[in-house]
Amino acid sequence: MSVPGATLRVMGTLSDNSDTSYELPLSEADQTALRPALLHDLAALPFKPGALISRSLWVIFIGRWGVWTHATLPVDNRLDMPDKENITGLCDLVGSLIRPPRCHDDEKAMVVLRRPGSVEIGEVDKYIFRLVRQASIGRVTAPWAFYPVGPAGIREVAEDEGPRRTQLPESRLHKTGNDLRRETRWGIGSRPSSG
């Protein structure tokens, strides 16, 4: 629930408490700063050896009145190409979930593919991104971006540009396993055209 004048604290990585807090309503600058912090927190979550699910899709919205996770969808425990029928259904669901919320139509969505493995964008990441993009065609969506994240780092997959990676200023750079670099722009940020 969002309340004017309330304070939103960013989740710390594991046991660390973040010293960053934001007052509601969030300014555009606060929303921009909050995106990479949330992605970092998701990337820092541990993967348990032998877990039934290690790869998951998250739909997260950020707007003036805070952050909310709309869905966390388990994918599988593999790093190779997922089961085609399963991932197509999940991506279709994601495409339907990134519509603008009725109560706050100014929110932006992050579609996050949380998985172990390399920070480099692979064919599987591109395949899942294309399925989400395809599922959103013909639907009204909030502006959205797609981020594969994991212990090795955070990347953004953007339409027609291939993967992008940018480094935040040193004061905003965190370490998780290997050197973590984060994207601060929205990239896609537009509503797909129909057809």
C-alpha cells in the first residue's frame, strides 16, 4: 500500500541493510536510481545447489508510488534452451502482465530473467527476450525493459540493439561474485506497435 510521505527502503543484499531510502511519491530521479538497486538485490540472491528451480522470470513495476512485484514465475533449473511449450506459455503470461496498471498508468515494468551463469547475453537470453517481445505485440503495455541477472552481473537486452552493458559511477558499483555492472537506462521503454 502506498501512502504519501511514506519512506521506501531498498532491500539490502542478503544480511546487509541498505542505507538508501526514498520518500513517496518517488521522483523520476528516485525511480531511475531505484531500478539498478533492485536489479542488484535480485542478482545477489543466492542459488541453492540442487534446487528444483534456478531460472525464473520476474515482472516488477516502479512508479511514483513505489515498487511492486507483479509476478515471479519459475522457469526451470537449466541454463540451456528451455522447454519450448513451457517457456512460450510463461512468456505469453509475462506479455499479458506488463500492461499498465489501472490505478497508476505512469509505472514502468522490468522483466527480469534471474538465472545463474555468465553475465554475457547468450542465445537462450535472446530467445526468451524475443518470446516476451512477441507476446507483447498487439497488447497495450507499460514501458518495459528486459534484464538477465545473476551472481555474475546484470545486463539489459534491448530491441534491435543487442545486449548493452554500462558501468555506474564507482560510488554506485557493487560487487557480487564477479564484477557487477548495471544498466541505468530503460532501453526499450516504448510500447510495441501492433502487427
